[in-house]
Amino acid sequence: MRVVTWNVNSLRLRLDLVERLVAELRPDLLCLQEIKVTDALFPLESCRALGFDHVAFHGMKSYNGVALLSRRPLANIRTHSWCGKDDRRHLSAELEDGTAVHCLYVPAGGDVPDPDTNPKFAHKLGFLRELTEWAATELRPDARAILAGDFNIAPLENDVWSHRQLLDVVSHTPVEVEALTRLQATVPLIDAVRHFVPETEKLYTWWSYRSPDWTRNDRGRRLDHIWVTPALRDRLRGALVAREARAWPQPSDHVPVLVDLDL
């Protein structure tokens, strides 16, 4: 089974790129974030035309929103809210074999890494704290589960173009990394991409729109992740970051991340 996660940055705007992604990467399960469309206007028939007979979505106008597009049946579809906000950041479902799939969009956190002066950063930390409490009770090492999405944190030194220069930049600050590491340690969850790509190797999934030449500067960050429970570790077969998608016409600033599993 091929799982792909992608922060599409507006589903309706980039439906043609989703079609290209499906043609080139051929996912069985596609987790989308920042779909930026209400449920009433979700392009359901367009998604089904791509071969996904089973679709779940949890969207809102102009912001956030997550979706699961699957070639396999989805059951027990659930939405989750954290920090008392209905901001459409967590959607889950179960596959036929009982594997739970969670599509996540962690808050970005704004520009100032101080929860006392920046409510967006406080929200990000609170979201991770509540998600960690949930994971500690809901996820088990012997149960099959996949967590995929835009986590908005680059946790490792080689997940950013410059560890030293980004220590004070939101997405790579020690407090965020610690919060994400605490979440990962609850089961513990396996970083499926780094399972295949050594931590010594630079790896990015996001490049800012502000960079005039992202290929030459290559100032990226690895913000998009796929994690699995220990029960799926031995079923991991491969991983890929589709870096070329950043050069597609009208691209998202994120690129698709792919993991193959035996399911």
C-alpha cells in the first residue's frame, strides 16, 4: 500500500496538480492538508474520478482543512478537535484490516516563538500537548496506526538548511522540537521516512515562496511527516520525498511525501 501526504495549499486551486500527483506517484491513500474548502463545496466527484472511491473530508473556508482519499474502504471516520477550536486539523479513519490512519495539520505557530506574546505559537504548543495526551491513551505499540501530515516542525538538525541559524525560527526551535519528540515517544512512533533516509542526510519537504530561486538556495525544511506504530515497522518497504513537485506550475510550497507498506 502506498501512502502519500501533501499539504496541497488549496485543493480546488490545485486539482490539476493532484491529478498529476496521482498519475505519477499512484497512491492508494492520499492525505491532504490545507484543503481550504468547505464541506459543501468539496470537489468529491473530481476526487472519485481519480480512482478514489472512498473519500473523507473535514474542511473550512479559506483556511486549514484535511482530507483522506482512498482506493480502499474507510470505516469509523472521525473528526478530532483540539484546544477548544473547530479548526479542522485532524481526521481519522480505519482501513479494512483495522489499520488506523490519521491525517494531521499542526498549527504553523506564527513568526514569534514566544507563547506569552504570540497566541498562534501558544496554540501550536497547546495543540501538540493535547495531541500527546490523546496519543498516550489511544495509540498502542501492537496496534496498526499511521499518522501523516504537515506537522509544521523540522525536528532534526538535517531537517533544515541551517540548524544554527534556525534555532530561533518557528518550526525548528528547541521548545517545538521537544514537544514533537514527546509526542513521538508516546508509543513510540517510527519516523517512516528517516527509517530509510539516514539522519546525517539533508532532507526537506518545504521551501518558502519568498525564495526567488529555491533550487539554488535550497533553504528548505522537513515539515511533512509519516509516522507508524511499531506494529508496522517491519512492513515498511520504501519512502520518497517528491522534491520535483516544488517546480510544478503554481506549486504548493510543500511537496508530497510517500511511504510504501505491506498491508
